[in-house]
Amino acid sequence: MATPLTEKFIQHAVADRLNGDHYRRRSAYVSTEVYTRLKRADVLLAFLRTRSSPYVVVVEAKSRNTIHQLKLKVHRGRAEWTGRLLSLALLVGLSALLGYQWYFNALNTLLLLAVFLLGSVLITAVVTWLRLRFARSISAIEQLGRYPANESWIAVGEDTFVNPAEYRILLQQCRKNGVGLIVVDARGRLSLKQIPRPRHVFNDYLSRYGRKQEILDGISRRPAYGATPAERRQNRRRFLNIALLLSLTGLLMLLVYEENYGPVVPDPFADPRFRTPADIDLEGPAQDVPTDLGPSTPAPAPAAPDCPTVEANTPTYVVVDALLPTPEAEVRLQQLAAAGMRGQEQLSTVCLVDAPGPNTVAITTGARYPSPESARHAAGNYRSLLEKLGLDTQDVQIMQLGRVE
């Protein structure tokens, strides 16, 4: 049967390897059984984090002989008093919130006592089940709290625990209390199961220990400054939390902006060019294409544009707002409608004399004029109105309607 690992062996294994395997400081002070105010730290590791800030790490070593200090113990009195105080606070809060209007008769008094006792039992059970720090604790972790240090570790041997459940409880309590956990094997190798949570990184805890000046002289030779692995891990977690918080805040701001002002990113399919024609039903049932179409026939010629009728030898003029392709004409009509102007109509340029090609549309005011003079006067008034509304006027002109045969 193998000899159990002793506490002395665990101490020396940690003192020999912890700095080289984890902290990797060129100049560091390492010692075992260092005293501070009648308290003895099994392993003390000190180095300079910055030029004037020493960093202190303490390790508490435990073996199978001291396994009772690694078991979780319940502070029954603390849990019970916590349940009583919280029940009393609950009763006082409910009375203040609802207004106590009962008479102090026997029934109401018994009811209050029953609520108090039941609440105390339930809250005590919940506090015990949650394994809160003040209700349940491990002696070794409490002992580490008496050693002033920036980082605290518990070191155990690989054969210390016979029951795996006790080891899992220790690991859980170390994680909850911010204490690191080291497991040492029979060859003295270290396995870091839990990284400690650094505390008060700029505090001078070295002053609490003896031989401070001697330690400072030793760690000041060729020091390697910088954060420890535990600090870097903590900073990464903080930056991640900040990034998540900023992302959530930005998402909420976008949702509030879209609800109150409008979409942040415009919908590209809201453009009139993407509108479905009125004679096309996209929601109706699909139809099968007939297989026998017969002889192919030429496509019918496009229908002639619907132009207004003009009497022979009677010139008619219109005021044209702009000559644009059909998609741009739709956008221009929306701008005019948004400015409060009504009555505009679209005419194919085929219906106008001396107009450009057939692929454009003329936007007119909708009125007809018998002479060029009256049309020019109306065009001037129309330009003035557009200028007051802040709209473009450079394409406003008068044109003559053609005569449809």
C-alpha cells in the first residue's frame, strides 16, 4: 500500500513548482511556514507586480491527516437565525405594505405566529440548501481568510480524498469563495483545478509578514512586472460583460428608435419599382402550364397609349413638372404628394409634341390651357409654389398636346 502524501511533502512541492509552472516570475520570494500575527501560512510566494506594488500569494496545504478541515460544516445557529430574521422582516414588510387593520384577537395572533414559524422553517431550509457562505463553510477556507494575500490557494494530495463527493464539494466552495485549488501527485507535480480570484491587487499585504525589507530586496533583482494569470482571466471576463451590456443597450436603443421614429435600415422592397402589378395575384393557387399549346403565334403588339382627345386645329397646352422614366416618375409623384400637392397626372410622351423618346413619362399639373401665354403664366405660378415647398423646379416647362387621330 502506497504511503499517503504528507502535508510537508505537499508544501515543498508547491513551493518548488508553483512559481515556475504558473506565475513564472524571474525574481520571487518563496518560503514555507511563514508567520503573520501568530498565524502560520504553509507557503508564501511574493513578487513585484509593479515597481512599487508587491504581490502576495499564500497556500494552505492539507493532507489525509487534516482532511476534517476540508469537509463542509453547517452553522446551524446562523441558518436558524437567518430564517427568523427574514421571516420577521417579511411580516413587517407585508404589514407596512398592506396596512395592518386586524384586531388583536386570539385567532389573528395564532395566525401571525403560525406564519412566522412556517416562514422561519422554510427560509432556514432554503438557506441551508443553498450552502450560503455564512451558513456553511470549510475550515481551511476560513483559515485562509486570516492570511492577508492577493491570491489564496488550497493544496491537497491526490490521495487526500477517498470520497469523490467531498472533493467536488471542496471544489465548489473554492470556486464560490474565490480560492484556488491545487492537487499534488506522488511525483510532486501540480494540477491547478481552480484559479483563485484576485483581490485588492494594489494593497500592500507584504507589510503584514515579517522580514518585509529582506523580501523586497530579494524580489527587486531583475523583476518581471505585469498582471498574473488570474488577473488576466478576470479582466477578460469583465471586458466580455461590458461588451454584452453595451450590445444589449444598443439593441434596446435600436428597438426604441424604430418604434418611435422609423426603421434604422430602410426596407429596399418599399421602393415603387418592386410593387406587384394590380392584375397579378401572388396569393392565388398555382396553375399548371398546358402541355399542348398548339402552333406558336406572334405576341400581340403593345396597346397604344391612352392620350387625351384634342380637337382638330385647336392647340392645347399643359404645364409639365418633369419628364422622367416610369420608376423615377413614381418617386416624383410621391414627393409632390408628401408636400401636399394633388391633381398631378402622368402622360406618355407620345401624347406630346416635340417630346423625347417613348420610354419616358410626363408629369403634368392636370390642367389644360388654350394658349401658350396662359400656360406660361400658370407655369410661373407653379414654379413659385414649388420653391416655397423646397422642391426642384428646373424641369418645369410647357408643352403642347398632340392630336390623336
